[in-house]
Amino acid sequence: RADLPAHVAGRRSGHRILLPGRLLQAWRMRDTVPADDASLRAGREALVHELAHSYDRAQGNVLSGDPRLRDLAGWQRSVLPLAGRRSRNDFVARTPDPYELERPSEFVAVNLEHLVLDPTYGCRRPALHRHFAEHFDLPTTAEACAPGLPFLDVDAEGGDASLLALDPSRVYAVDYLLAEGNTQAMSRWGHSMLRLVICAPGRAPGPDCRFDLAHHRVLSFRAFVGDVQISGWRGLTGSYPSRLFLLPLDQVIEEYTRVELRGLQSIPLRLQQDEVVSLLERAAQLHWSYDGRYYFISNNCAVETWKLLHDGVPRLAGESFASITPTGLLKKLTRRGIADASVLDDPEDAKRLGYYFEPMSARYDALFAVARASLSLPQPDAQAWLALSPTDRAAWLPRADLRASAALLVLENAAQRRQQLLLRDELKRRYLGRDAPADITQALQALRTWLGDTGFVSRPSELVPEGYGLPQAEERARVADEARVRVARLREQDGVLREELERWLPADQREVLQGIEANLETIGARLRALDAASAS
């Protein structure tokens, strides 16, 4: 047809499929043009697209109305039962055609185009390929896929980000990881995560893999706030992106137990190996494609974790365990027999076997008790000691013996971590808001640029804008190269930026930070002197 609108590649009319004349002309000349000719491919895509619509409609929306396909496609269920499914599809990154996000029927048509015409479709969207293959009784993909499931492995403590090809067969178990709550409004009900118990290279999958902590990773949904202070109103209105991070377990333990003084419960989930594979495939899809909105109530970490389990493990889609709080989600998982909370029955065994990571507050108190016994310190516990000013703590340091100095060194490092966290929030509150002083414009612009450069950490699709679905071999190579370049640039900027921003801290807070640094130097010198004296 010559009368179809320019933007229309095909249209159905009754039992007929209408295609633009230009596409039909390319098809007639297919023997004289290269096989990858753009017009020839466009004609094939348009024909498959319209055939897909015809089939789906003739079969009573057998595909577009399928609940499982809608789960996989990204029209996720709401945590509130009466709300049904969400109308918006947030799987917006690395899509083969944004038109697939318009409605489920278009998603089916676009994906059947790629199922039929793209031999790498099974590698890029493995769960959807299996779903379509089962429906149409097709053979599994024969295409050689890049090994493993790709994730951007973020190590904030080490200041690094690299590409990890996760082999699902090396994942012995998946735990529900709960960071216990504290008194802060945003943290009162804890934080939901999933722990991947990954076996060390050379170790056969089994219970001993639980001791390979350095290889374990954590799937954590977080509100990526960029350069703004956490705002209750913005959290209620969905102004923050919600994205899936893959983090080293060691980093998560450090963050919660040492800095925030919150315990971590690691509760095994009763999943079969094929369910672990399905869950990890879904996590990889989210990691590369999902850009959700964070809501404190209806789409927080607990809701996102529930959706990942619901969509990633077909068996769990039939279970009722939705919750809007992390603690509530754990209770429902336990009640349904999905999680095994009995691992916490014996507290000492739980700590020894890595099912519970206690907050460092208890250890800090034990260390403080050593220093208190040696120096007759008047403070009752570590919290009271850390609440003192650095100057007040400094007065006691020259009198400490070897054991007391070692204990005080750990406590002073804890004070430094806590102060740095407070100052980071203070800088955001003071200088990244609307009332920022005009005389620090240059420093703020540098900070905003730096924060913008870190965006790839939460949205790795920025590193490889071409292609769709899970990146394959050539794309992964580009991701790895670009990540190295960006990490190197961030490291170059970090030290200079930190010094520049610290100059704009209030004088009293700058003095606190400098006082802690002086205390650390004093304790270090004291330890070296005492050690030398004991060796002579």
C-alpha cells in the first residue's frame, strides 16, 4: 500500500496484512540486495510483527494476556492486591524497541520479531525465549551465548567497579538478608536484600561454600539519590530511581554492622537449583533494564525484593507473601515455608556459621572495657566515649598501655567513619540545595559532575547504549573497558574534590575531623613506641 502513514510499518485489515510499498519492493528485490539490507530486514520485521498480532488476537490474547508473560515483560504486580498490575513498564533500558513498552500486545509482537529474526535472542532474553519456545514447541537456542550472567560488580570500599560473569552453577544458595532496623525513620523496619552464596573457585558446591565470604555477593535495591539529600516528600512521590545493585558481602557487612551498628540476619531460602538459575536470570534482566521509582510505602526495598522473588521463581508467583516492610516480608516467607529461620535458634551457632552478623556495638563495648579497665575511664560504654569531643578523648591517649591503645585505635577509626558519614550528609544538605552559597559554585559544579560520572554504577546500561537485553561478548568487552576508564577518572577526581569540599565545612565540624585524624596519629605513634619498648 502506498497510502499508509510514513511512521506505520504495517497494518492488519480483517484477514489481510498491509505493508508499505517500499518494503514490498525491497522484498521483491531480495535476490539482488545483501541479506542484511535495512529495507529487507524492515519488511521481515513488519510481517512477523503483524502476524504476531493476528495470532495473539485469534487465540484470545493467549500471549499478551498470559500472567507469566506479563511478569517477565515488566508489567509487575502491585504489592497491594486490589491494585492489580502496574500500568507502567519500567524496563526501559536496553530495549530492542521502546514501542514494546506501550502495551503487552506490542511487547509480544516486538519480541516475536526478534525471536524469529535474531539468533542471539535466547542469549539476550533467556527467560522470554524459554517461555515462547515452550508455547510454540520450539527447540532451545543453539546460539553460543557469552558465559555466565553479566553484572557490574561494585566495590565502594575499594573504589572499583568491574564486570562479573556470574555462573549460576556456582551459587550454592540464596538467603534473604535482613539489615535490622534502627531509630531512624527510613531504617526503622530494616532493609531487604538477597545474599548469593557463591562458592570459591575450585570448591564443589556444598555447605562449605558458606565460608567463602569473600566471594559472596548481595542483590540490593536502593534509592539512587544522586546529588540530593534523602527527602521524605520525594520518597513518597517517587522522585528517586530504584535500581538493583550487586555488592560484595564484605562491603554490606561493613556498611551495616560497623558504620550503622545494625545486625544482619541471613535466612536461607528453600529454592531448587533450577529456581536459583531462574532467579538470577531475572536479577540480571533487572540489573541491565530496570529503572523503577522508589516509594517509601508502595515500592521500597521490601516490595522490590518481593517482586524479584515473585517474578524470578514461577513457583512463588502462586504464594501469598507480599509485604511493604522488610521484617514483614521475612515473617511471611517463614510462615509459607519459603525461608528457614530456624538457623537463628542458636545465637552462637548463627554467628559462627554466618547466618547472623552482629552489630559492632557489642564489640566496641568489649574493646572499650579493655581501655576503661586500664585507664579508669569514667564513661560507661563505647557510645558515651565516642560522644566525647576528639579533644576530650585525646587527653587519655598518652597514658594508654599496649592493649588499651590497640582498643582505642579501633574505636577512633569507628569515630572517623561515623564522622565522615555525618559530614557527607552535611555537605549535601548545606551546599547541594537551593540556598548554596554563591562563592562555592565551582566546587559544587565539580561535585555534580563527579556524581554524574558515578551514575553508571546504578545503571550499567549507560556503558553500552547499543544492543538490547543481556550484553553479549563484544558488548561485555566494551562494558569492562568503559568501566575501567570511568573508575580511573573518578579516582583522579576524588582526592582533589574531597579536599576542596572539606574547606567548605563549618569550622567546628572541620575541627572535629582534624581532631580525629590527630588522635589516630597519636595512637599510632604510641603503639609503635610501646611495641619497640617491649621488643628491646
